[in-house]
Amino acid sequence: MLTYAIKRIGLALLIICVVMLAMYAMVFLVPGDPASLALGPRATPQLKAELMQRMGLDQPIYVQVWNFFSNVLRGDLGYDVWSKRPVAQMIAEVFPNTLFLGAVAMSIALVAGIGLGCLAVVWQGRSIDRVLAVLSVSMISIPSFVVGIYLLLVFAVWLGWFPAIGAGDPGDWGSQIRAVVLPAAAIAITWVGYLARLVRASMLEVMSANHVRTARAFGLTDAKIVLRYALRVAIVPVIAIVAVGFGSILSSAVFVETVFSRPGIGTLITSAVQKRNFPVVMGSVLFMTAFYLTVVTLADLLMAKLDPRVRDTLRG
Amino acid sequence: MSEPLLKVDDLSIAYASEEGALQALRHATLEARAGEAIGIVGESGCGKSTLASALITLLARNARVTSGGVRFGGKDILAVSDEEQRRIRGRHIAMIFQDPMTSFNPVLTIGEQLVDFQDQREGLSKSDKRRAAAAMLKRVGIPDPERCLGRYVHELSGGMRQRAAIAAALLMAPQVLVADEPTTALDVTMEAQIIHLLRALRQDYNGAIVIITHHLGLVGELCDRVYVMYAGEVVEEGSTDDVYHSPRHPYTQALIACDPANIHDQTPVLPTIPGRLPDLVNPPQGCSFAARCARATDHCRSVAPPHVEVGSRHFARCHEALP
Amino acid sequence: MASGKRNVWRALLSEPLGVMGGIIVLAFVLMALFAPWLAPYDPLKIDVMHKFSAPSLAHWAGTDQLGRDLLSRIIYGARTALGVAITATGIAGLAGILLGLVAGYGPRWLDSLLILCFDSMTSLPMIMFALAVITVLGPSTATLILVIILVSIPGYARFIRAQTLSLVRSDFIMAEQAMNASNARIILLHLLPNVAGQLLVVLSMDIPVVIMLEAGLSYLSLGVKPPTPSWGNIVYDGYVSLRQSPGMVIIAGIPLILATLGFTFLGEALRDALDPRLQLRTLR
């Protein structure tokens, strides 16, 4: 288990390094230099030189790369070109909002998705099962920002049940929860469909497995068979996908946060991209990548713990 | 002679399929007494797996009992409620499964499963059950039972898995032990060891053993009586000695002739039985083996053969066996 | 082979959702191809006098904040959506085949290197990667297409590589190698035809994802630039005027929902008919 963990974490670190190098290289691939790109037509030579120096662009390239890596390791992700605030601090301010949104969305998706999946298993082959199948595919394919806008129109603008913009007042849990419901639902809908489908397939496969038959042959109760023997095996692919799903959910957050004008990493990046604010984009992308890789790696380790076959096949 | 412990009485089972009802088992009758081991042999598709499922009341969803039943403890266990069936399974009728690799749960340790399998024993603490499991593992020849209890099925060798599967089946001292192809998943040396183990266990086991296999040697080693099945029917039954030494049904004769163990001379071609199994959706009117039988007559093809007593408790379902 | 194709058709036609998806897709394809003839107005023609007009006989879907005919914009939007989707998945598919064959059939070190690159790219959340590229290159339709190509290649290449590896171990390729057939012959005659069909299914299943991505990025003003009509920026226009004219955003969302549903239903039916073993695409 330990060797597997080390291997898995090592791979994640290697990928982070590759991603960092690639992102750094990308800046140099563009025609023109990042300083004038960021400053746009207003760039005076003096302003440009100042920015170049602040971004460390006047140094030889290996020094730049070295500085970049060592800064990132120290938690320094650079400074906003306009407000000159540290990027790390900007991310720290808004990230909890995004995390909360993602967590609520994932919880909705897990409860509804596993519930619908189990329903489909219980009613397997009946018309409810078929309706659920069509519903799942539809939920998977509809774009979340369109769902978000419709939800906003119906429940915030027309019915006025939930706020249309923002993330609620700091410190006021009630308002924060009211503000998260609609965006979380918009993001969750894709994953409700996806998980319902996955749980159904996974459960059906496990319930017809030989070992479930063995458990039956020893007279175990159906409840014990489903909860202890089948679900533990069926849940393994769900955990794997939930971790990947977290990345996907944070991606959808980019669109949905904009729809609900909700402060978060998504709105931060979007506005930075629109203003071509390099350090903020790079810093946020790097942060999100690292966060995503951490979640995926943790999920892999958890999976290895739940399913001893996984860690043994990957041990060698 | 004692009353049979388990009696399969005129049992017919059909599966719903797209072509129609597939009659996997047709009017099978057999019995097992306490202290007796019976063997059920036949090629794949002869209905032995269906029979095995019926014995542990785990028929597939699309299976339907069309006649007869399985009598055990004064009841037809295929007709009682699901809950009653569940209480019989494992405790009174237990099964040694075909492929222990997939028959144990991959994410629970052998110990956790062996404890769960004793759920129906009341008044025993978890640690008692674990101790019972360890003792049973020791009895089936697993050298370090405690270690084995903590392992997952994929961490055991093939032989160990099969021993653990046997231990699982014996845990609650069931009155009937059903073994479904207990040696198929093993290589020859392992097979010999498992046969040896099963023989040793037979000495101090006083329930009935039902061994279901395509392997004639296994039945010859372990069983008192043998039932030969073909196309869902029992075509010949009798003591193992009688059936092996003077088979009366042409199918049994062919089966014995084709057993690699009986081929001593160097031969360029291994003997086989020509032809294929009959269509079980529309079984033939006459003898179901007629199409593959060298001695079949028109009479065989049109009239179902009678159940002929050819010796003391030795029966064959064949026109030719008539005196 | 002929009977195999007939079976595929029969399997497709027996799936009502697949047929429905096929009809929707066909409708959108025709809409894109014949946009100039189908659209009642010029999608760019501004008529401020009639802005935010409700659906009427003159403007079936109403007009937007500049008085442009919404239906015409949606019809031309189909052109943008399908144009981007087909160009991007097409190029990505070709590049994926090339890289996948190189990885699967080429030397081991190249394979490992490519796999590391693919893994690094797939381990980035897709949108994050897209946003990084857009920042560097600046938002435009060309950037959008490039971004979609870049994020799609690793998946396709990995798929082709896996297929290639399993084929290389198959008997008939080994037989060819034993007969000293040239690599080019093996790749062109045996690997490519076997691998391309399955990739086509994967590509068709990705089209709704690409349509969604194009619309999403255009909605964020990071994709297709106004005034060129794209379903994404039409939704954005509607979203901005949500309170004045809610009808506009409702209508603007419909083509996106219909198109993604239609392509998904068709793609799933196609997959089930051609190769049920293919995995559902993984969302990222």
C-alpha cells in the first residue's frame, strides 16, 4: 500500500511539474511579449520596462524558470497586473465560495444520482427504468449554464425564492445557503444523470456476480447482501468518477458562477482572461490543477484501500 | 433402508427464452441418503447446473418449475416462501462452488466472509464464529488459518481457495452438501489433493453429499451412487460400481469410452460422441439420445424409452435395456 | 459486410431515441448548410426601432436588443456551432490517429514520452487548460477551434494507441510481420481501417460536448466574437436583457438543448449499434 501511495503521489508531482513547464513555455510561444500583451495599446516603453522587471522578464530564461518554480513553492503565484495584489491572496479569498458550491453540487449529485440509480436497479427492465435511462442521458447532455439561466429566470426572477446574484453575506449561513441552491443545482444536474447511469450499471453487474450468489447460498439476508457485499464493490467506480467529477464540477463552476455573478475562482479566471491578466490566469489555473490532482490522487488511494485488487495490480 | 434425506421428485425446470421455453430439466428423479455420496455426471448443457441451482433454491429469474419438486425435511423446498428458503440455504443445504476465485467477495477478507456465512447460527459471538472458521480452515488442511482469515481471495493460491470454499460449506454442518464441479478450476496435482481431502472429510460427515461434475474419475473416487444425465433427463442410475462396470445406456457407455482415463492404448484419434445435443426448446418425441446413438431404431426415435430396472437399484432409460 | 451494415441500420432504426436524435441532427445540419436560404432576415441587420419585440408573424422568434431577427441568428448560429464542432473534431481525430499510431506502433521511449504528455494534459481540468490558451492567444473563433483540438487530441490518441496495441498483438498482424510486410503496409492496410471506425463513434459522441464548449466559451465572451452569431453569444445577449425580455433567453437556450440532446441520442444509438463495448465518454 505504501509503495503504491508513493508511486501515485510521485506521478502527480511529475505531472504538476510538466504542467508548470508547459504553461511557462506557452507564454514564450506567443508573438510579442507578455508585458505588452497585458498592457495593450497603452503600453509606453517606461511602463513596459517596469512591468517586465516586476514579472522578472528581463532575466535570462533559466533564471526565470528557476524563480517561477521557487516562487510557486513558496506560495507566491505572482501579482495582479492591474491591482498589484498578490494572486495567491486573491485566490484564497474566493476559493472557499467555489469549494462550497462544488461540495453542495456534488452532494446533490451523489444523493440524487445514487438514489435514481438504485431505483432503476429495483425497477430494472420496467418502464420506470426506461424513463430514468432517457432522463439520465438528457441530464448528462444539457449544458449546465443554460440550465443555470433557466433556473435563475424561474426561481430567482419570477418566483423570487432565491437570490439571483452573489454568494450571500459573509458570516450569514442562511443567506449563503440560499445563494448556493440554484447554482449548485445547475452544476449537479449533469452529474445526477451520470451517476444514476453509473450506479445502475455497476450495481447490476455486481448483483449478478458469483460472489453475490455465494452470499445468497449461505442464506444472508438481502439487505446485508446489498449493503455489505454488493454496494462496496459497486461503489468503487463511483468513487473514482466522483473525484474526476470534482474537476468537472469546478469547470462547470466557471460558467455557472458567471451566470449567478457569484464570486469564485470561475469568475476570477473569466474576468482575468477577458482582461488578459496573465499572472492571475496562470496562478489560478496552476492552483486548480494542483487541487484537482490532489483530489484525484486521494481518490485513487482511497480506492486502493477499498478494493484490494486495485493496489495489487498496480503494485508491481 | 433409511428414508432419503433429499429427494428430487419428477423435477422439470424450463427457462423462458426468445425461442420459447427451454426445458433444461425434464422429470428428473433422484435421492440422497444420510451418509451417502451421490454423483451427477453429464456433459455441459445436460441440466446439472440447473439441478444444482434447484438444490440450493437459487434458480435464475427466468426459470420456472413445471413439474415436481425437491423434498427436504418433509417439505418441497422449491415451493416454500423466500424467507424459508433463505433459512435452509447454507445452514441445512450448503454448496461448494465451482470457481472459488469469483465466488468469494473480492473486497472482504476470507475471515469476514466466513463469519458472515454463519449469520444463521444464533447465540454465537463474532469471535466464536471466527474461531469456528479458523478451526474449520485447519480441518481442511490450511496450515496457517489465522493468516488465511485476514487475506483477500485474490491473495490465495488456487488450492487454498478451494479449501477455503470447502471450509465455508462445512461451517454450519449442513445435512446436505452440494459440490458443483469442485475440481474444475484446479490443475491435476491440486485436483488429487482436493479429492483426497473430500474423501477424508467423508469419513466423519454424516449428511448427504451431492457431487455434480463432468468428471467421471471424481465420481468414481468419491460416490456410492451415480446418476448420468443427458439433455435434461436422468438416463441411467445405479451404484457407481454397477454403472461404471456394466453401463446399460448407450450414452453412459460412450461417456465411459471417451473418458481419457480409460484410454490406455496409443491412439491417433481420441474417441468422441458424434452429433450434438438435441434442441431443448422442442425436445425430440422419442429417446433424446436417438440422434447420436449407433443402435437407434425407428422405434427409439418415435417412442420415449421406459425406465427399465436392469439390476438391483440399477435403472436405464433405454429401449435396448429391456430384457 | 453488406449484411453487417444492414444490421447496423436495423439496430439504429429500432431505437426510437436514436431515430429522434437523427432527425434533430439532420434538421440542424440542413439549417447550417442552407442558412442563407432559410433565414428570413440578415442575422446582422440592426433595427433598433423594433428591439425586444415578442415573437410575431414577422419575427417568429422575436428580435434581440439591437432589433436583429432572433430566428435568423439562431439559424446562422447552427452554422457556427456545427462548423466549429466538425472542423475541430475532424482535425483532432486525424491528429489523434497519427499520434496514437506512433505511440502504439513506434518505439517504446516515444510511447512513454507521449503517454506522459497525454496524461499531463488530461490531468488538467479541461476548461482551465482552455482558458490558459485563450489568455495567451486572445479570444477568437480560430483560438476556440485550436483549444478544442488541443484538449481533444490526448483522448483520441490514447484510444487509438490502445486499439493499436491490442491489434498489434492479434494473430493476423503477427502473421503479416512474420511475412516481412512493411510497416507502412501494416499500418495502412490493417491498423487504420480497423481503428478508424471505432474512432468515428467516439468522435460523434464528442460533438455535443464540443457544441457545449463552443457555446459556453462564447457565452463568456471568450469564443466566437459578436456580431457573428453563435448560440453561446445569443444566450449571452438574452441573459443580459433577462429582466427586460425574458422570452429572448428562453428561446435562445432551446437550440442548444435540442442540439446537444439530438447529437447525444444519435451518438449513443450509433455506439450501441456499432460497438456496445465502447465506454461512455468520461466527463472532465
